[in-house]
Amino acid sequence: MGSQRSKVEIKGFEAKYYDILMGLLTFGQYNKWIRRAVRGTGVGRGFNVIEFGSGTGVAACEFSKIIGESGRYIGFDIGEEMMAKAIKKCRKRKNVEFAKERIEHPIRVPFKADIVFMSFVMHGLENQDKEKVIKNAYHNLKEGGIFAVFDYSQIKYQDASWFAKLLIWKLECPLAGEFAEMNFPEFVKNYGFEYSKVKKYFRGLFSLYLFRK
Ligand SMILES: C[S@@+](CC[C@H](N)C(=O)[O-])C[C@H]1O[C@@H](n2cnc3c(N)ncnc32)[C@H](O)[C@@H]1O
């Protein structure tokens, strides 16, 4: 069971209409941003990829196209309805699989990954769970592999645009505001990663944080 302060475990109505709701909230841009973030990880043919919180499978399909038949993708998620959508979306893709697991529990896959990817999950975890997830990413990556986290940028409330204030501090859970104001790269570096770079999207509101093992 996740924290009471978190909203990233998606069920019921929200899960059923997740893609539509995200589309409405982002003026139809959500899936496009996810696909851009996937390409921004530097993924290539034959790569082995793990995703934590794979949701409705938007990133899975994009990774699948890029890695080709010689690559492998495993998405982990705890939401049954979200995973059912992902399985349906990726049903023709032979290099994709999904597993129902909590990502703060120890995750062991039968390969070392080139990339561990997360999108819009990290901000909704309490710090002790962030720590467990980061350790999971580290364990499952090969040396030199990339931990790619697509999420809110580092923004102080007083400097935020009205849209960022509405989205992060009103519509999102309290953890999202804490995430935006923390020094996330420094936090991740504590667990052995080297901070590689950040790529900004949508007028700087979202960031793709890239860390190297
Ligand atoms: C906000 S959604 C993001 C989904 C997708 N990554 C995206 O960007 O559209 C968060 C996803 O993470 C999953 N999730 C949240 N907490 C989790 C946990 N502790 N373990 C596994 N999955 C989790 C939810 O079920 C949901 O599918």
C-alpha cells in the first residue's frame, strides 16, 4: 500500500480514462511528451529496457519500436487496470512484457538493463520509497547504464508560472510540490549514480533527468 499523500497509484475511473484525461489536461500533448522523453534517453536498437510504473503502455510501445526484435522491454506496475490497457496496447509487440510488482520492493530481472525509465511516478513517492526505487534501478542496470526519470522540473513555488502552480500545487498530491522544490539530482547521486544531464520540455515544466551508473 502506498502513502496516503500519494496519488500515483491509479485505479477506477482515473485508470479507465487515463489516456483521455491526460490528453485533456495537456491539450493533447501527453503521449507526444512521453514519446519524446523515450527518445531523449538515447535508447537504440537491441537495448534492454526496464520501466518502473509503466501505466497504460505509451512508453512501452515507443521503446518497443526503437529496440527492435533484438531488444527487450519489461514494464512493472501495480495497477491492474493500467496494466490491462498496456497489455492491450502492446499486444502485437513480441519484445514487450509486463509484470505486476511494487517498484519499491526488490525487483530482479534476468538481464542487466541499458536503461531504467520512469515517467510521472517518482514525484508521487515518499522519500523512503524513492530511495528503494533508486536502489532497484541501480541493481538492475549494467555498468554505464542510464537511469532516466521524466517528471516535474525543479521549480520553487514563488517562481512558478500560474499553470505550474495549478498543476503541481493544486491538482497534484502534496508530494509533487515537495518533489519540485527538492534537489532531486543530488538525492539520486547519494545512491551511486553520476548525474549526466537534464533535458527540459514544455517551457521547462518537465525534465528528463539522466543518471549514469
Ligand atoms: C501517474 S501514472 C504514470 C504512468 C505512465 N508512466 C505515464 O507516464 O503515463 C503512475 C503509474 O505508476 C504506477 N505505480 C504507482 N505507484 C507504484 C508502485 N509503488 N509500484 C508499482 N507501480 C506503481 C501506477 O499504477 C500508474 O500506472
